[in-house]
Amino acid sequence: MSEGRPDPKPTPTADDTVEELPVQVRKDLLSRLRRTKRAFREDDVQVVEPPLLKRAVGASALGNCMEWFDFGVYSYLAATIGKVFFPGASPAAQVISSFATFAAAFVVRPLGGLVFGPLGDRLGRQKVLATTMIMMAVGTFAIGLIPSYATIGIAAPILLLLARMVQGFSTGGEYGGATTFVAEYSPDRRRGFLSSWLDFGTFVGYALGSALVTALNLALTDDQMLSWGWRLPFLIAGPLGVIGLYMRLKLEESPAFQQQLDDHEKSLAQESAGGEFKTIVKNHWRPLLICMGLVLLYNVTNYMVTGFLPTYQTETLNRSSGSADVLVLVGMLWIVLLITFIGRLSDRIGRRPVYGVAAAAMIVLAVPSFLLIKMDGTWPPILGVLILSTLLACFAAPSAATLPALFPTAVRYAAMGIGFNFAVAAFGGTTPLVTEALVSVTGDDMVPAYYLMLAGVIGLVTVKFLPESAQVSLNGSQPMVGSKEERKELITTSQELYRIQQDSRAGAGAHRSGPGR
């Protein structure tokens, strides 16, 4: 070797590759090898074709985009809708009535989850997701057609409530199904990044809805908004629904659903398809509780920022609707920029650190954030909203990858329908209503910050029991990879792990049969 020339880097060996595996991945692979009693073969590893993966992620994200377009519109128009459908009430009662109608959709979400979840496990994810898309579009479009209270009296708020319940019922099968579908299509190493596009669609939809309402508020007079302007955003949902339905009908069923891992999983599928609610709760109560804790953390923050904050600024802080709308819109755009980067980060460092650090930060930063939002000027409120939006992005980004990984393939859709929707109904959708009522009763405009701190504490406790799922194959599914080269690498790794496992057993056997035994 010539003097002064650096030593060449050693070529990585199979042992090096095994040693570099994250702890949770090594544990999962060893468990699968013990079950199969051999190293992986080509037919043991599923390769996801990139075009199919892109369509699956895109169609699922579009459904979330449409759902949250409606939520963004409704949240920003809460005060206007209160005047249109509850004209005889006081301003505070109008807002609370509007939020009560908003929350009513969440009451029927668990019912939608109980109906659509088992159907998704029996008939397939794609068919159910196409159905929920139709129902969402119809419910949202119908709101734009309902006559005002001045025209048809008490029938107007009743029809509004019915339309919201149709939306809530369909949404009960939408998010759980969409997360399940995307998670089951995503390669294990990139599930956090790819699944984060689902919530990217969520916040793009909300930003589009809020931007449209902001533009209408700036372009139209108050009388024009009350007369007909508020209807326009809801009517746009019809064409969006047709586009989303077309995309979803073109999808193929998820690979994990097409091929159950073993007969035990298939028997579970038959149970869940029969609507065995008690069986799922009995056998999967621990992951259900973890799911509900994480959903509470995510959705209390979510609805506080997206559902409550616009009205909080106009009704409690007496700001103009235009400035309030723009402020929250800035936060939504910030989340859109962050969310896929945080999803990728969760693949690298794990889901637990992302959730844990953000939950702890929520406990510390909730009060300072609201103090900033309450301050006069431009930059302090913007900073307060950006802090809350950053924390929200940290909860949203890993959720679509983390929650489906808690359950086996055969019951994943149904279990997600139970855990996710019950938590959202109890804690998420009620957040604007509860916080608005508490502010009115107590007169303390810092109540929202205390509410967020409580959610942060619950989230931090939940993370303590959350199993790490980054880069790990889904329970009840084959390992998923994004290319044939990655499949070859995984097979080589499994061969080396299997050799190490066999050597360890042989060594343990020799020790037991040695002298003195």
C-alpha cells in the first residue's frame, strides 16, 4: 500500500447489515423466521409496483382532502351558518348551536366505523372507500342546497343536522379505511413518509376550504355572504366527489388484504366480518386503548386549531373574520410544508420519539402559544399559531402509519373503525363545542390552552405503551418492499439472521449437553 494513501473502507458484510437493523425490525424478523423455520424466499416478500403505490396514495389522499375541505369551510363559516340556521338566538348561542351541529356528525362516526369496518375486512378496502366517497360528496353538496331558517323555518336546522350526520356516518369508514389502505400498500421502510401524504391531503383540503371562505369574505359583503355566498364552497364538493370516486374505482385491492398471512388470520377476518364487536374489543383491547390515546392527542389539537381557533379570534378576541381566517390559513400552509418531512423523519428515528417529544412540548408550550395569539400586532399571533401548527404536524405525520400497525390485517379496518371513531367522537369533534362553552361559562379565555395541556399529558402516557413500528412489517402481512433489489437485500438479511439463530440454538444445545449435565 502506498504511503500517505488512506486505507480503503471495508466492504460491508452480511453481519454488518444485521447489526445495523433497528431493534424492532430485528425482533420482528426473528419472530417471522421462528414461525416459518426457514429464511425468506422470493414469494415471502411482496414487491409493490410504484405506479400502483402512487395511485393508492393519491386516491386516498384526495378523499381526505375532500373531507377536510368541508370541515375547513364549516369551521370558517360557523358564525355565518349560526345566523342562517339559528337566527333567533344570541350571537354566542348561534356559534354554540353551529358547533353542536358540527359535533353531531361525530356522534354517528362510531356507527359508521362499526358498519364499514367489518365490511372493509370482508369485502375489501377499495369497495368500501368508494362508497364512503359517494356519501361524503352527497352530504356536503346537500348542505349547499338547504334553504335558510327564514324560508322553511325549523326544517332548515333539521335538514342541516341530517346532512351532517350523513357526512359523519361516511367519515366513520373513511379515515380508518384510508389509513389501512395506504399502510397496506406502503413498503415497510417508507410507510411513515408515504402514509403522511394522507394527512397532507387532509390539511391541503382544509387550507383550500379556508382559503376559499377567506376569499369570499373579502370579495362579498356580509349580506351577500348570508344570502348566498356561504353556499358556494359546499356546492364545489359535488365535482370533487366525482373525481375522487373515479380515482378510487380504478384502484386495485391492497396486497395485504389479497393475501392473508396464515389460516389464523383468515379466521379472524371471518369473525370481524360478522360484526363481532365484543370479540375485537376482548382480543385487542390494549392496542385499542393506545389507538384512542393517540387519536385524542392528535384530534384535540387538530380541532382546536382548525375548528375552534377561527371562531375564538372573532367571537372571543373580537378580531375581524378576515384577519382570523388568514392567521389560521398560515398555520395550515405551514403544516402542509412540514408534514411529509416529519413522516420521513418518523421512518428514520421511530414513531415514539416524534409523538413523545411533541406531546411533552404541548404541555410546555400550550399556554405561551395562546398568550402569543392573544397579543396585538401581526407577528406574536402568527408565532403562536405556528407553534401549535408545528406540534399538530408532529401528531398528524406519523398517525396514518402508526395506528394501522397496532392491529393485524384481518381485523385492521374494523378495529380502526372502533378505536379511531370512538376517540374522535368523544374528544375530537366535541373540542370546539366544549371549549367554546367553557370559555363562555368561566370567562377565562385561556381554557383552550389548559385543554391542550391535558391532551398532551394523556398523549405522553399513551406513548409509554406504544410499540415501535417504524420499518416493521404490518402484523398479519408479508414484508413489503419497493423494488426487487430491496427484496433481494431483505432475503439476504433473513438468511444471515436465520444462520445466527441456528448457531445460537446449536450453541445452547451443546451447553446443555456438556460436562455436568
